[in-house]
Amino acid sequence: MNIAIVGTGYVGLVSGTCFADTGVNVTCVDVDANKIERLKQGEVPIYEPGLDELVKKNVAAGRLKFTTDLASILDDVEIVFSAVGTPPDEDGSADLKYVLQVARTIGQNLNHYVVVVTKSTVPVGTAQKVYHAINEELQKRGVKVEFDVASNPEFLKEGSAVKDFMSPDRVVVGVESEHAKKVLSRLYKPFMMNNFRVIFMDIPSAEMTKYAANSMLATRISFMNDIANLCERVGADVNMVRAGIGSDTRIGRKFLYAGCGYGGSCFPKDVKALIKTADQNGYSMEVLKAVERVNEKQKSVLFEKLQKAYHGESLKGKTIAMWGLSFKPETDDMRESTALVMIKMLLDAGCTVRVYDPVAMDECKRRIGDAVIYCRDMYDAVLDADAMLLLTEWKEFRLPTWKVIKKAMKHPLVIDGRNIFDIEELEENGFEYHCIGK
């Protein structure tokens, strides 16, 4: 089976590589000629555990190819996945210009039946726009070529995307014809053979499912952060509360961790887009608007705790260490990360900021240049620091040698934004310790 995937960002590259690993012949397409050339050489532009090896393996096997020219391969494929970016517009809605550019290119060059599948996260109704864009171009050419559109939203988690793709808890596919269903069933047959769930539904429901899933997870995070902030005021422990409510099978344990706010490429963008979609349809998503407000406020909670620890005195001239820059572990993604908010607040307050992250240092430098001091490791970061803030729960941060850190720091103050440290251990070692929800 031959397919094309347009867009070699996070979703497109992972999806294309994993499809190739199941035996499909995949051509990944991107307008960025430099990126395509790097990929041809086996150089993967994103950090994702296991992806490098999988790309090299399937390129070597001849199942994974890269090009900048979608038109040149259209005659050879049965399915075209659109996995281009849908960045938030100024009003919070998803910007569909790249999605529609792909659709127009397909319409300008299509000569035989294909299924055009939207893989990007797009608002409900996008499939119709894609269909009309392709059809308009076919009409301009004066030709009639049959095609179908479909929706196949991704549910990959950064840091475990390869595993998620290969062992999905579900695959959601929106179709409106039996022919399209048959073609996509053939593509996903290896997954069905392993008893993974492939759920077929109508296209609008598939488009909505992606937004609803991410918005529900974001809601759980903001809810727990709200509960954590109240716990601090009434003397409760959010970790015990989480254990208590998570044992209820109707609630479950996942995504109930309090912290210093969610970020990344999905949750903030998708919550905004769903709010905007509702507004455009005469409905107000009051719960999601509150979720967004809580999360934005939560990103400054560590700064507030730092100010409180210094009894409101000026932080000007203080040296602050930060452990973690990416929005979550196992990725270098800093989009909408709490670290960016914290760095700005600390710099505006006149602090010197020393940072360390296992993989996101280059990404941070690309974003903010030399505004902070980039350190060799987590111990270097705390040198002469007046406080250390933990923002990302990387595994290597979980069991540090506190005696070494105490000697290195100017003031033994630790503010834990992910609740990963043991309060008794820190207090035994002479630290002042603050976390979320205690």
C-alpha cells in the first residue's frame, strides 16, 4: 500500500514512520527543503524517544521516503494524510490556511481516486472545507475525479508517541462512504489484528472527539490545581486527596496530578479552539473558559511562592535555579511551557536565572537567546542560588544528592512545582521546602 503524509512535524513524522514500520510504503512531504534533506540523511529534527532508530530503519528498508513535491507522487498513492500545522489564530481559532493549501494542491493535480485524510487537529466542519477546496480546483481544470475525505485525529503523547501509535488505546476514523472505510480498514488492518480498537464514526464526530478528549484532560488538570490551591488554605494535602478520589473507579487516577500548569502544543491550543468554535456557533463553553483561566494563573504560582518565601522583599539581584524547561518530560517541546512564563517573571524582577534541562536547552536558546545562564547539569544550576524551582519532572531530578546541593546553594530554598520530592528528606537536610497543594 502506498500513502503520502503531508507535513513532517511531530504528528506527520511519527505517523509516517510508524506506518512504514507496519509495511506501508510512505512518502512524507514538506515544503521545507532543508528539513527534507536532513531527513533523507537520517537526521530527525524533533526529540522523541525511539524515533531516530525507526526513521533510519525504514529509510534503509526503502519504505520511508521524503520529498518537497506532493504533485509528483499523487498518481502513486491511495491515501493522502494532511498533517500540517493548525496554529491558533489571533482570536484563538485554528488557522486552516495550511490545511486548505494542501487540499488545493491535491485538487490541482489529482488524476485518480484517493482518500484525503485530515490528521491535524482541526475544528468541526473542516472536512467539508477540504472537500470544497479540492472540488473547486477539479472544476477549474474541467475534470471529474472521484475522491473521499476522512478524519483520523491523532492521540499521541509527546515522549511516548511511537509506543502510542504502535499500541493505541483507540484509533478514531471519521468517514462518509463505504469505499473510504474499506481503504482505511486495509491500512489499519495490522492494528485490528492485534485487537486494538478502530472506531469508525461520522466525520464531524471524529473531528469533535479530538478536541473533547484534550479538553477533558485539561479540565482534570485545572480542577486538581484549583483543589490544590484550596488544600493549602485549609490545611489539606492534595496528594492524599488525589489518592482518595482516584480510587473511585468512576474518576480514576490519571491526570489528577497538581502542578504549575499545563503547556505543550495540544492542550492550550485545543481548549482555545473549542471555545472559539462554540462562540462561533452561539454557545459559550463556560467550563473550558474557567479551565483556561485557572491554568494561566497556575503558571505564576511558583513565582508567588518564591515571593512569599522571601516575605515580599525585592527579588532583585537574587540568583534562581530552574530545573526543567520543556512542558513535560521526554520532549524538548517548550510551546506554552510554564518555564517561559517563569523566566520572564524572574527576569522582570531583576533575578539572574540559571537553567538546566536534559534535552530542551537548545530549544530554550533558540527561543530566548542568552537571557539566562545555561548550565552543564542540575548541580551546576544551583551554584550560589538563592532558590531552586522544579518545573519539569524529569527522572534524573527525582533523587538528587541533597547534601551536595545544600553546600552549593547560597540559600537552601526548594520550590517543587511537580510534587516529586520528599518533604521529610529535604527538611532533614536543612532545606526550606514548598510544593503544590500542601
